[in-house]
Amino acid sequence: MTDKEMKNPRNAYGEALVELGKKHKNLVVLDADLSKSTKTIMFAKQYPKRFFEMGIAEANMISTAAGMASCGKIPFASTFAVFATGRVYDQIRMDVAYSNKNVKIFATHGGISVGKDGVSHQMLEDLALMRVLPNMTVFAPSDATQTKKIVYLMAENKGPMYARVGRANAPIIYNDKDIKDIKIGKAMTVKDGSDLCIIATGTMVEPAIQAHNKLKKQNISARVIDMHTIKPIDKETIIKCAKNTNGIITAEEHSIIGGLGAAVAETIVDNQISTKLIRMGIKDIFCESGEPADLLEKYHLNEKYMVENAIKILKK
Amino acid sequence: MKQLSKQEILKLELKAVQIRKHIIEMLYIAKSGHPGGSLSAVEALVAIYFAQMKHNPKRPDDPNRDRFILSKGHAAPALYATLAECGYFNTDLLKNLRQSGCMLQGHPACTCVPGVEASTGSLGHGLSFANGVALAGKLDKKNYQVYVLLGDGETGEGQIWEAAAVASHYKLNNITAMIDRNYLQIDGNTEDVLKLESVYERWKSFGWKVIEINGHDLEKIINALNQAKENKQKPTMIILNTVKGKGVSFMENNVDFHGVPPNEMERNIAIKELTAVEKQLEAQL
């Protein structure tokens, strides 16, 4: 697969919280009985007074975070992506988004690569649910380095924000220098290319890089864009991709409805650009339990299918 | 805590009648909204805003202020009238309730109205929000008190019980919650819709201190609020036994006025009744 060094983005989240906790005395962390998995336990150990175990009561956790934010705190609330969004949608809508509170929801275990736990734990609609809320900023970081930086952006910029990472270890794509100028809503070009663009987010950025390498061997030049911010979406970059290359592939571990692919399609249509677009994602179905790699293969979400789709775009 | 004089209580009662008149006028002009649950909550709001909370309408964002959260957001007219009477904004605005362009939304919105702490209207959130304010207060070693008013039907929401458990677990004695126990919700009597009794035992079993009183007796409400503040170990729940539609004869205990505004004739009768009480109270002052 890859010879890159691996690091779990969840650990990067925990580390970032500990660093930020030192810098920002108003930063508080809430978790719903999953602190060992979300890695908020790292903050809990360092700053026990500023860590709030909320038990298996996610709705209360979100509204409580909003109450804390109303007193000037910077609350990070964490749990798995399924429970951090769908289960508490109304709480986020009213108390966080509509109320425009400075609440940061950081979710882990997003997507099908959660694997064996099955549909109950495979969140494929969170980006859509959060993206549709006014005032909400939405992130899906791709590796541990970027995750850490995005946690900093969340803590140090005001407003309701949501971020999701996967469960699994992830290859390190960036070093600190690559990432130092990262901005909310500004996509990163990971690989340059002129024939087509693969716009990927989160766990799909690494397979996109691998697809780029495979395509190169066939003399196909694929640009790889890391769309770490799903909202506000980087329209300028999308328009450039649409205008300067022969087509776009979007890739996300999420439903093809409402997430990155939808945001890219909307941008293309809104700007009346004629181009080819293939949206890779889960095609409006519930998946199943299984090994992450097997699931990604079964649902056509890996570099192999990115390569196939790239060739399709160029053939048409 | 000093006891209020008879004169002071009379003044508060007068304020309650004036707020009820505002509610009737607002809903009549808006041609929509919730009279029943607004009228039942008036004494609680008067006691909190005029005799209990430390708050400054000129500084609604004072970090040391006491907070009030109206979890039963459909009683927004009662809250708006109270805030206007306190001086958070001009009472003239009340007549624009629910109109496009007016800050007074159908349900409270914290980003729109000074003095509104939380955006409510979707039931079940307020106590959790209060938990957050109370936990932040403890962390910052501030001694503000957090007041929350829940509807009785509202406690059908599961989130209320999540919040009840958390407030108790963290010993949030800086929370004083109240339940507007008027026994009526949209589909009928609470005991027929989804049995709530024993409300007292439920909250007690969740580790709360529970006080049960007549929710229209201002003196009793103020005493209970004082008692709650002195409690050092637990959050307090005050069960306010109230009458839905209180103060307007034909609205009292009438579930049809949960979410239906008065028509012109009803409005005239209501204002006449309330003005008579107002005059009586003024005569005693």
C-alpha cells in the first residue's frame, strides 16, 4: 500500500488538545464515555478540572457545550461521528449553529473504514448534515499533521465548527512545513497535474496520491487536491480544476449525497461551467461489517477505482 | 435573605398583571402564539427577574450576571414582556412579536434579543444548556446562579433526564430549575398523554432537592428560590403547581388555548378582567 510513516489522526487530536490547553485557559473538553477512543483522555489526564465526562448522554453534552461557550469557554465535544451529528442534530442546530456559539465538535470513527462494527457505527452522512447548517464550518482532515493543525484552527477561530477523522492509522502525508500556511476554506494541492483533478477529502487523500502515482506510469497527469474544509468550500480551486483540466473526480468516505461531491457539483453548476464530474463515495446505501480494506474495495473507494475513473474521464 | 414586605409583594403582583396584559395584546396582534403556557409562567418570571436575579438590563453580557433560561420556549411572550418591563428593550416592540423584521421571534433567539440567554423552542434543551453555564461558573469560581424554567409536558423529552443526571452528578447547586406544572399539554392532560407523576419522586430519585409550591404565590416562589440558593450540595427543582391560562377566566385550565391566540372579543374580555385586577391592586398600594 504505502511505505509512509503511519500515525493515527485521533492521537494528533489528543496531542493538539494538550498543547492548546496550555495556551488557552478557557479551552474545555467534553466526552461521552469514549475518551479512550477519541483520545480526549490525553487532555483529561493533563487538565482533569477542564475535562467533563458527560456519560452516554450525547444530546446533553452538545447543549452543555453551548452553555459553556456562552460563558466564554472554548468547548471541544467529542464522540464517534454517528453520535456527534445524527444523534444530536437538533441540539447542534438550535444550541450551536442557530445560536452561533463557539462550540467545536470533533468526531472520530467517520466513514466505512470503521469496519467491523457495521452500519450503526459507520457514519456516512455527517458532512452533509453539518454542511447544511448555517454558521457551521466543516473539516475532514487527511493525516495526523493536518489534523493537529486543524484542531489549532478550530480553537483559535470563532464560531461553530465540526471536524471528523476516521478510526484507522493513516499515512503521514505532510510535514510541518507543508502545512504551516493552512487556511480554513483553502484547499491544498498535494500533487500537480494537468489532465484531470482528483479532489479528495479526509481518508481519501492518500489513495488519491497513490492513484496519481499509478496514472503517472500511464502518462496521465492527475492533479490531487486535498479539500480539508468542506464548508466553506474552496470555490476558486474547484473552478480552476474544472476550467484547466478535462474533468474532476471527487472522493470521500461519505455518501455521494450532500458531502464533498455535492459541494463540488454545486460549485460547478452555480458557475455554469461545463465539465465532467465523477463523484466517488457511498452510493446512497447502507454498508455492512467487514475489514476496512475489503469494504473500501467492495464499495469502490480506493486508488484502483480512482485510476479507472480517471481513464473514463479522459476517454469520453 | 430578607422577607419582602406586603407592599413589595403587592407591587410584584401588579407587575404580573401588567405582564399578562402585554401577553394578551401581543398574541392578539400577532394572531398566533401560546397564551396558556405563557400565562401560567408569569409569577415565576416576575419572582426571578424582579425579586431574585442579579442582572443589569444595561449590561446583558455581564459575566457575573445570574442567568435565566426559558427551556419551554413557547412561553416567549411572557419572557419578552418581562424583559421589556425590566428595561432590556422598549415595551413598544412587544406589539411586533412574530412579525418579519422584528427581533422578537416566535420562540426565543439568543442572537436576536438582549437578555435572552439560549435559543429555545425545540423542547428539552434548556436544562443541558444551564448545566454548561453552571459548570463554567464553578470552573471560574463565580457565584452566579442559573435559573431554568421547564414545561411539565417538556419533561417527556429524554434529554431532560440526561441533564438531570449530569446536574446531580456534578453537584450543580448553582442550578435552580422550576417546572411549570400546569397539567396540560397540546394533546390533553399530562397524565393521559404521558404520565408524569410522581414528578416529585422522579426528581428526588435523580438526586435533586425538590420543593413543591403554589406557582402563583409570589411570596412562596421567592422563599423557595431563596431556599434553593442556600443549598450547597444539590441542584434544586421547584415544582410550581400552576394553572394553564392563569388570570383569564375562559383560558384557565383550557387546553384549547395552548397554541391559539385570542380573537378580538376574547382579547377584550381578557383585558377587561385583567384591568379590573390591576385596579384592585393599585387601590391597595
